[in-house]
Amino acid sequence: MKVVLVALPETTPVTEAARLREDLRRAKIWPAAWVVSRSLVQTGMQTRCCKGGSVERRFRSNASAADWHGVFLLPFLAEPPVGIARLLALT
């Protein structure tokens, strides 16, 4: 079994995921990956609201530095990628 932590690219969800990671580490459970879902950075938008992308990048670098096996940013999509075929299309 693999554990994958998923969070929205906002301060509270990512902070909570980081706290959960620490709890899991104490229990000797190592998450396989960190997924930041609905990332505006991945859309290429250049608006003021996307300046929060620096927050996403900071979380990604913190997660990378903290022994994660994989850090993934999923783009914000108008239609959620539900189902195997839609998820595979993201790769």
C-alpha cells in the first residue's frame, strides 16, 4: 500500500498535509508522493491572482527538500480528471 498526500495549493491545506506527513513519519509510514492539485502555476496564466504561484513553488521546494519520493503539480482544469483515462491523459 502506498500513501499519497494531496492538497490544494493554499496555505492551510498544504500546512495540514505537511503536519500529516510528520505524524506519518513518527509512525514509520513514508508517503510515496505529494500532489498539489488545481495548480494555477501549471496553467501559464499571467494575472495578479497567479502571483500566488510563488506560494506553490515554495511548497514544492519544501516538499522536495523533505525526502518526498515525488512532488507533482496538477493543473487547474475546467473539468476534473475523473477516471483512469483522464488521469493518464495528464502525463
